Amino acid sequence: MTHPLRKHIEEIISLTDEEFDFVLSHFEHIKKRKHQYLIQEGEIVNKEYWVIQGCLKSYFIDDNGKEHILQFGMENWWITDYESFVKQVKSKTSIDCIEDCELLYITFENREKLTAKMHKMERFWAKKSKIGRIALQNRILSLLKNSTKEQYEQLLEQYPKLFQRVPKKMIASYLGVSRETLSRLNP
Amino acid sequence: MTHPLRKHIEEIISLTDEEFDFVLSHFEHIKKRKHQYLIQEGEIVNKEYWVIQGCLKSYFIDDNGKEHILQFGMENWWITDYESFVKQVKSKTSIDCIEDCELLYITFENREKLTAKMHKMERFWAKKSKIGRIALQNRILSLLKNSTKEQYEQLLEQYPKLFQRVPKKMIASYLGVSRETLSRLNP
DNA sequence: TCTTTAAAGTGATGTAAATCACATGGGGTA
DNA sequence: TACCCCATGTGATTTACATCACTTTAAAGA
């Protein structure tokens, strides 16, 4: 069976068996339990994670102690604090496991090494960066354009699995509304 | 005097005179008058613009006919519909001149040619893409974290020039509040 | 220059969502 | 089993902002 990461990378660039083994040798494999964290606000992040199995949230706590979720991570998604990872500054966000998780990660140094030796992978990450930017742009567009109810419905349509896996208060936190408001806009 | 685009590019990579001339030969120079447009919603964008002089807005009109501004462009900023440019799909946004503008643009094809012949420029744009993504991430973070008033004050602090150049109703549209609300949260 | 249009402030009113408060029911754990 | 915590739903109240309406002032166009 093909490795899930290979399948994922080959959606953008193609790899020989040897090339994929070489890529994989730059990653480490870890497991985390529900409620454990990957990243804590304030640390300088030097790992980028890829989710093999499980569900995570990236979030921050505001001045009133309220949690705001920026992103969920599930199978085949990358997750890290991108600003901290790229600029090597303190992370503004934390990342916690919502379920037991199995992950691969690559360090900043290993990513540099890998892209230096394998230009293809630079193209892969450049493409990923473009896609990520477009997704963020569209989220802002949606935040400005759509009502809370419309955003909720779009999310439900786009990621129906999410609603079976995470508590609704987290969906509310992702959408930027209170738990009560989310509860009230159901069918 | 150094060309402003050269100064801009050399903030990330360094160039010889010959290299810069080569880069510049892939751009075209245009002027536009206030109220003219660069991009209209629905077209497939194949140009990326760099602002030499002037001020522009990228925006879309929602179902109620209300305008939402996603980004302003001023001197030394890049502006385009990024999704349309990268994926060659229909643009969701329009771009208009708020002042008379002087711009450089590079077409999709010329950018491909240029990066193919000059790997440095690929690095330049990859870096720009990362920075752009981080800026968007931080805008979402700010939208979730800060009150309207706080966002207004941060914008005022970060881009004081903007407030002398664009009408307040556009600031309101960028912040996602009504003209009246913005007016009421002044000192 | 005069005329018209756009910008910006301000009051009155309506509305969506936050907040506070409480009730119910399921899941995990001792 | 019995307990408690957590998730969720729902009512009552408060609040921030939208909307409508009108005025003043400045700027753009003929």
C-alpha cells in the first residue's frame, strides 16, 4: 500500500520510490493523546506537522480568556504556527490534540536540507504555500460576505465529518460566535 | 537613482545591474486615472501589478449590493486577484484606482519565463507568498480577537497615510462595519 | 463661476448576537 | 452503580452595530 504522505505529495509532484524514501527520511513519526499539545503560545516553532490520523485545533486565548480557533487539522492536513515556523519568532497560537493523534513532522533544518537537495520539494511547498494563501483569502472574503448562518452551513457542507468529531462549541469558536448563538441557528 | 522596484526586490535577494535590467524587461509600464479599473470580477487575471505611484482598492460586491474592501494597494505593494492569477480561474474581486496610478505589471507567462531563467526570482516570489500568507493569517487573527474600535486604531497606527488618502467609508468597508459606526467610534 | 455630487457627522430606531442563567442528558471514571 | 463533568439547548436581558433619515460641508464637473 502506498504511504499516505506519498499519495499526498504526488498530488502535486511525482516521485520515484527512492525519492520518496529520501523525503520520508527527513520526517519523524510521533503519537499524541487527546488533550496533549503540539505547540504552546510563546514558543518558537521549528516543526511542521502532517496529520496521519486524528484531529487537532490551532487556537489562541484572547484578553478575556476566550478561545478562538483558527484552524482544525485532520488526516492529510499540514498544521503548525506558520508565522513562527517561517520567521522563527514566538508563536501567537497553540495547537492541541482533540483526539488521539498520529503525526509526521519535519524540522525547519530538515526542510532546508531536503529542499536544497531536492528542488522538486521546494516546488511542492511553494505550491502548498500558494494554496494556503488562497484558502485564507477566501476565508476573509467569507467572513466579510456571509452571515453567521451562511458560514455555518458552508462549513457543514464542506467538512461534514468535522461535525461528528468535534464539539459544537469548537465550531462556534472557529466561526467567531458564541456557543449559544450557534445552538440557536440550527434547522 | 535606483529604480524603486530594484530597491524593493533587493530587500529579499540581491541583483546585479544586468540582472535587474533582465527582470525589468519582463514588466510593462502603465498609467491609469482615478476611477479606472485594473481587474473586473469574473475575468481571468493574467497580470500581477506593482504600484509605483497611487492608491487602489481590491473589493467585491455582495448580494445586497454592498462593497467589501479586501486590500488597499499603495506604493511598493503588489496587487492582483491572487487566486485568479495562480489558478487561472474567474476573479472573485475587482480592483479600482482610488487615485491616478502608475504601475508595472508582469504577465503570468513572463513570470514563468523569468523564474525559469532566473531561479533567484522564484525565491523572491516564494518569500513574498509566505509573507502574504502570514499577513492574511494575522488579519484573521485580528478579526477574531479585536473589537471594531481596536481594529480601527491598529489600522490607524499601522498605516496613518491611508487615512489622508482614502475616504472613511472605504476604511469602514475594509474593517467590515458601516460608515456610521466608524464615524461614531472616533476619539 | 455655479451646480451637482460625494463625504462625513449625528439622532432615532431596529436587530442580531453576547451574556447570564438554568435545565437536561450522555460519557467517562471512581 | 453512582457520581460528576461536559456538551448542549433554551429563556431573559443587554449591547453593539445596522439601518434609516436628515444636515452640513467639501470637492468635483460643466
